[in-house]
Amino acid sequence: MTGADLALLLTVLTGLALRALGLALGGAVRPDHPLIAWAAAVSVATLAAFVALAVAAPTGLLATIPLPARLAGLAAGAITFAATRGAILPALLAGLAGLGFARLITG
Amino acid sequence: MPPPFLTAARDALGAPAFAMGATFLAFGAAVAEAGLSLPWAVLCTATVYGMAGQLVLLGLAATPGAAVAPAVIAATAANARFLPMAVALAPLLGRSRARWLALPFIAITPWAAAMRRLPALPDADRRTWFLGFALASWSAAILATALGHALAPHLPPAVRAALLFANPLYFALLLAADLGRPGVRGAVIGGVLAAPLAIPLGSAWGLLAAGLIGGTLAFALQRR
């Protein structure tokens, strides 16, 4: 077993443990317990922070997309989303097209 | 097979599968680029099943001779959202033992879909709906990973970067669609405002900190 295999195995186990702990905790309290609302708020905030960072300050391969192209992709998605009253797939495709188009212009 | 399972599987194979497919395709290609095997890529998607942690793991563990413990700790921190997500989802999955079947599939995409759809379904249909959605999106993710690994030599970095962008774009749209749900608007604002805190901490720990701080503040303000 290589280091990468061992790291994968251990990450799988910690991920399953986090999910199991969450299911056990969430199943042990009343559905209207503040813990449930707090956990939902933290999950949504994490997702929102993930999106904000991916657009404004990405790392890795995403960082190779220039900021104007990332913003163009987000704007094209948002405009299509508003124009179609919340249709996600067309907005997603338009966002990726907007990003590609902006990259062609900005290089 | 009960209808909720099929309805959910069909739902999953639209925008969710497209967004996940694009991201996991990029992940499969990145694994091939790093010199790791197809089974490693597919196993990683099928069992870690959380893109933030997978990318951190790949980045830290793929270099030969890399230390295992820091890679595992950082990947776990990057996927720490599994814990609050599972807590929030648990009441919707009911109290029977069968809810544990959902365990390996608790990840952003099925979670976000479940939080929107399950409250409107009868209790009896909720677990079946979740499993239908989860199995369809999980299968799509695995297929896309394998395809990405095979296609790696034909995917230039600019294309892979664009595919990776599908993921944040999809979540931005999901959040926009959910702004009307109770508690969501405050938590979105909290998360965005706390995001700069993540920059000095690095991607794995920073996301965890931003989510905890932004979400807790939003929660506290909403309860006042």
C-alpha cells in the first residue's frame, strides 16, 4: 500500500465518522431543536463561503481563470437564472458559456 | 421500485448530474495528471465523495513520499461540513434504522436537493426519495471520474478549469433559488462575509472556519 492509498483509506474513514456522528446527533434531538437550525445555518454558510472564495480568491486550477472571466461566468449564470425564473440547468450552461466567451476575449 | 425513487433519480440526472459530472470529470483528469491510477480515482470519488476533500487529498497525497497524516487531516477539515449537513438532514430521514443507508451519500449535492424537497414529501417517501437521488448522482459522479481519467490527455488545463467552475456556479444558483427559505438568506450573507477569513488560513481550514463563524453568527442573529 502506497502513501496515497493509505491517505485515501484514512480520509474515507474520517468522512464516514463525521457523517455517522451527524446522523446520530441529529437523530437524537427533537426536529425543532436549535442544534438542527444551527447545523443548517453552518452548512449553508460553508457553501456560500465556498462559492465566494471560488469566484473571488480561488486556488489551484480555478486560479488560472482570470477574475473577469470568473465574474462573467457568474453574471451570465445569474442573468439567465433571473430571465428563466429559476431554471438551473440553462443558467449553468449559460454561465459556462459566458466564462468561455470571456476567456476568448481576455486570453 | 417505488415512484419516489424513480422521480428522485430523474431529478438527479438533470442539472445536479451535469454540475457534478463536469467537476468529477475535471477531478478524474487531475488524478491521471498526478500519475495515480484509475482505481484510485474511482475509489476516491465513490468513498470520500466530497469534492473539496478530494482535491485537497489529491494535492497533498499525490506527491511521492508525501506525509500521510497532514494530507488526511487537511482533507478531513475540507470535508468537515459533512457533520453539520448530516445533523440538519437527520430529522428528515426519520428514526428507523434504514436512515443509516443514507450515510455514505451525505454530500453537498444530494444534501441541498434533500433540504429543498424532503419537507414537502410524506414521511414514508422521504428516505426512498433521498436514496433514489443519491444513487443516481453518485453513479454519475463515478462515471464522470472514470471518463475524466481516460480523457485526461485530451483535456487542456483551460477546459479542466472551466469544468471545475461548474461546481461553484451550480451552488451559487442553488443558493439563489433557496434564498426564500427560512434561515437561508442570513446564512448565505454570513458565509460570504466570513469568506475573507478563510484566505489566510488556507483552503481546507479556512472554509471550515468561515462556515462555522458565518453560520453561527447568522443563527444567533436570527434567534434574537
